[in-house]
Amino acid sequence: MKIKQVTGIYFSPTKSTKNVVMQIAGQFGGNQAELDLTDANRNRPDYHFLENEVIVVGAPVYGGRLPVTAAERLRKLHGHQTPAVLVVVYGNRAYEDALLELKEILTEQGFVPAAAIAAVAEHNIIRSIAAGRPDAKDQEMLTQFGQQAAKQLEALARVGELHDLSVPGHHPYREFHGLPIRIHVSANCSNCGTCIRKCPTQAISRTDPKITDQERCIGCMRCIQECPVEGRSVSRLVRLVVRQKLKKVCAGRKEPEFFV
């Protein structure tokens, strides 16, 4: 099939997923486009894609699942027998049901899953876990995967020739209720409003950035990364507890896994 356009689509609070998605999308021919689902937008439109287009769509993994916010925004995408390359990015623990969840959401939305990858990136809370990843070896594998997926689609006469893509995961999906993480705001905070504007769920008070709605907060760490004065952080005690909890399961290096 002749690919008219490939669109990299991502929910990526700390940019790791964005980088992985766009590297893979860059291996395709045709026009290149990009769609960021991270920012809060009450007036977000629906997006439609045609059969001669391809989407490369990715989200991070939180507790073996897609973030609830990402899952909601993915339902703004509508395919018309549009091939989809699926991407989940996790912090070297496990991706469990996230890839299956992504596949099933996109299938419901009219897309045809063509290939999938579970990639590893630096952990968003404990940065020493999978530090520096995706590294050079990961980058090479991401490129190879993108080229393989592109070649497979270009060899098709029509999308209907794609077989049903099998990915790991179970029903019912793993339950995940978030982590008891509270963001500490230091005296460095200048009330610039960056965190308020960048929070994907609008969990930070619009009048006082020191107040966070814990029901809305998904622990994505975007406010910490985006703060220009390093005025936001997770407490040392919480990081210690999380590090100890993850120490054993994250000890060995995990490699990207492809499904085509």
C-alpha cells in the first residue's frame, strides 16, 4: 500500500514516549505529522484518519496499564481501516496489560493494529532505574522496528491483508489505583504558572500551585520536569519507599519487545 501520511500520536508527560513514537514514525515514508494528547484541553476535537494513512500511537505504562487520561484521549481518534503501530513505554518493571489495552481501544476506534512494541525508558519517578534509556542499543532497535513495520505495510496491496496482531495481556485488566505520591512545593516556587498550564489533568489549583487535587493527579511527574526553578519534587522518603519496592523487579535490564 502507498502510505500518504504517517502521524505520530502520543500521551507523553515527560517526553520519553514522544521520543520513542517519533523515532519509529520517522522510519516511514509519506508526509510526517505529529499529534500531542498530553495537554489538558476541554475543547479537544475528534481526529479522523483514512485507510492510506498510518498512525504510530504511544503511551506510558503506569502500574501495568495505560494512564486513565491517555485511554480517554485515545477515544478522540477515529480510524477508517487505518493501520496503527502500537507503542507502550515502561520504566523497566513490566508492561503487563498495557499493550493489550491499547490494541483493544484502537480496534474499537476503527484502526487495524499492524505492529506493536513495548519499549523501555528511564523511570519517571526513580530516575536511577533505566537511567539514560532509551540508550544507543535501544535506539538501534527502535529504528529496526520502525523500518520492519514500514516495510510490512508497504508490501500490502490493501489493509485487509493484515493478520490479527497478537500481543501479551490478560482479561480482566490488572487493577491499578495509583501511587500515594504527593508533590512537595519548595520556597523556590515563583508562582509562574508553568505547572498549572502543563498539568495533563488540571490537578493543580489555578490560584495556588501549592495545592494539588489528589483525586485528579495521576503521578505523571510532568509538573516536576517542567518547573523552571526546580520548585516541585517528590519527597525523599516517598522516593526511598518506591525505590525499595522496585529494587528487585527492576534489577535486570529489560529489552524492547516487538510484535508484528
